[in-house]
Amino acid sequence: MNEIHLFAPATVANVSCGFDVLGFALDSVGDWMTIRRNNVGELRITKITGQSLPMEILKNVSGVSALALLKAYGGEQGFDIEIEKNIKPGSGIGSSAASSAGAVFGINELLGKPFSKEELVGFAMKGEALAGGTEHADNVTPCIFGGFTLIQSCQPLRVVSLPSPEELYAVVLHPQIEVKTSDARAILKTHVLLKKAVRQSGYLGGFVSGLFMNDYNLIADSLKDEIVEPARSMLIPLFDEVKLAALENGALGCGISGSGPSIFALNRGEKIAGQVAEAMRKVYQKSQIPFDVHLSKVNPQGIKVD
Ligand code: HSE
């Protein structure tokens, strides 16, 4: 195989209760990438459409992630990467993760899968570091593994794939303003009160248990963030109003997607998800800010080869 065409999905990281450790993949929105072998023995980004992003390997997240993989593989392999970028950078739904994960996944396939999915996460984290200054894995992991994923440990990396209850539907409202992950991280306090950390551990444990037990009430009671959301919500216009509208219309929970500005809601069933999407949309129509709303099932597969 000399060429691969793939879909790298958008992802929702943190999922309110699991800052930097929890995430899930969306089905309806993502980037397309084509990766092909070249005979010049060099890694090149040959085309980017949809967004204006650097083509230089060391300035592009897919470039640095792919380089990390090729360095580990050794030899003089050359690849051309083409990106059809649908996910806006700074949107909070894993734009850099999709490019990073897509590049390493595609090259790994063309090389005959020498690396495990967990190793691919490690390479793709280099792209996340370039984009946001931190090697967080909570977007690249669901992008590569699909479904809900938990980073049990970053060093050494240990990924746990979690079940996804059949009736879960996500709604994501994306206000078209940019929030840089590095800025959204810079405003966070470095210390957390023990009693808050205790409550937050309970929510994360409760959410993970809820997924395993198919317990939508437990999921709803656990979709809470006492540590990060209070600090970051001020970066997102109308966040509190959107969250209230989502909850009043039956969402199980609503919070900041990744580092924002996107806002996600998890819902039981497509009908409620549709009502929640409408309610969130109504709130944003009052603002002068352009926005998109996505309704999606949880994507069980992650990256899909065309
Ligand atoms: N966990 C990361 C953060 C996700 O919240 O900073 C960034 O998309």
C-alpha cells in the first residue's frame, strides 16, 4: 500500500469530570487526510485546504508528530501529507489532535503497522505539545482509539478504552472565536483544595462507573467540574446561559469541550439531543458571534480509513 485516505475525527476532551485524562470521539465532524509514500526519502506537507496553517514540517503538528514516528522507525522513509482541514484551530474539539493523530496513524498503516495504538498516541502528543505547550493525550487518544478513553497514566502511557452506552448523543456548540489551549491553561491555578480534589475524584469515578453500568443517572450526576470550568468559563461568551438551557432541556450534563470555546452536552437519545441542540442554538442566536452546532453519536472507531 502506497497511499491512504482517512478521516480523523474531532474529539471532546476533559468531559467535565476528567481534566487531561478523559475524552471521546465525535462522528460527524473531522479532517480528511491523504498520505502517500514519495521516493525522495523526505517528509513533506504538500497541501492544506480549509484553514491557513504552516506547511513547514517543524511548524505543523502533523509534521512534528510524523517526524517523531519516523525517527523511532529509522531508515529513509519519505511521505507526502495532504490535509483537508475542517476543524478550526482553537475550537476546543481537538483540531491539532486530529492532524497529529491522522498523520501518525496513516504513516503507521503504510509502514505495515510497526507501532501499537498506544505508541501512536505518544508520537501524536508531540504535535499537541507544539500546539498548546503541553503533551496532553486526552484528544489524540480518543481520536486514535475511538469511543471514550481514559489516560490512566501519562508516564508511562497507559490508555483504557471505556464502553459507550448506546443511547448517548453529543451536542457541540462551537462559537467561532479562538481560544488558544496555551492561554486557557495559563489561567488555571496550579494548586487545588484537597476537598475539591476529593469531590472531583468521585465525579470521575462515578462517570466511568456510569459508562460501564449503563447508568444514565450516575453519568448525569457525575458530569461536573469544580476545578477547571469555573476558571475557564469566563473565556466563553454566554457559557452559563448555554449550560442552563442545555440542562433545562434534558441534557445529562454540559460543559466546556477541551479548552474551549466549544461547549458540549451529553444526552440520552437523539430526540432529547435535538431539543438540547435547539435550546443551545437559541441562546447563541442572541449573540453577535457566528457559531456551528454539531449533533453526533459517540464514534466507536476513531480514525476511519476510506
Ligand atoms: N485537556 C486539555 C485542556 C485539552 O483542557 O487543556 C485541550 O483540548
